Amino acid sequence: MKKITFMAFSVLLLLSCNSKKDTPAPPCTTSAANIAGPYKITAATYKSSPTATEIDYYNILFDPCEQDDIYTFNAAGTYQIADAGVVCSPTSADNGTWSLTGTSAMVIDGDPVLLESFDCKKLVIANTDTQVPGDKLKLTLTRQ
């Protein structure tokens, strides 16, 4: 009898665990509403040509006091840069405008940039032809 009770209890326990199905998160779409929020730049890379090796440019582009800044994109098309953590002198706080162009491009302060990827946690944008024709500067922003 103990064996049957134990088996019945085990089956009930397994069934109760399996009955809780994880609801999948809705797919992330590229929209102003989904992009809106605070980010920190967590990576910067540069390629001098499409076939060149990608170089880490994070410490080249950003001083230590800029590496902890928070970039907040608002759904209404504005952004703010908060000089968070270590404060730069002069401050790196700033603001401006942004918009989406379809799902593969953004315009930031009037300048077009490629929107390489967006998964609701990371936003990867890129500029091409920044120093020489065919080069690419890529920034990864991570949601905070």
C-alpha cells in the first residue's frame, strides 16, 4: 500500500509541475515603443573595410567617465544622455531627437544610422563610411 501511495504521490507531483506551462514572451518587434527606455553603450567596434578584422573601439571612443552614461530613448522621438556614475568635466549630458526609418534604420539628430539588430534587450546600430569609404563603426547598447 505504501508503494502505491508513493507512486500516486509521485505522479501527482510530476503532473502538477508539468501543468504549469511557461508562456512564451511575445516576439520583440522593432518599434519606437519597444526601443524606448534606458541603455548603456557596452561595446564599440570598428572595421576599416568589409573584409578587415573588427577592432574593439570602446576604450578609444569613450573615456571612463562616459562608459557609465545612460542613454534614454523616449517613444516620442527624443533622447537624453545622463552623465551617470563618474561625471565628466565638462559633463557629457546631452539630448536630441531620434526616429525609426522602417525596421532597419534610425535617424539620430538628423544623421542616418543602420539598425543592425534589436531584441528588446540589445540595440546594435552602425555607421558606415565614417573615416574611409567602406568602413563600419558599430555600437551595442544594452537596456538597463
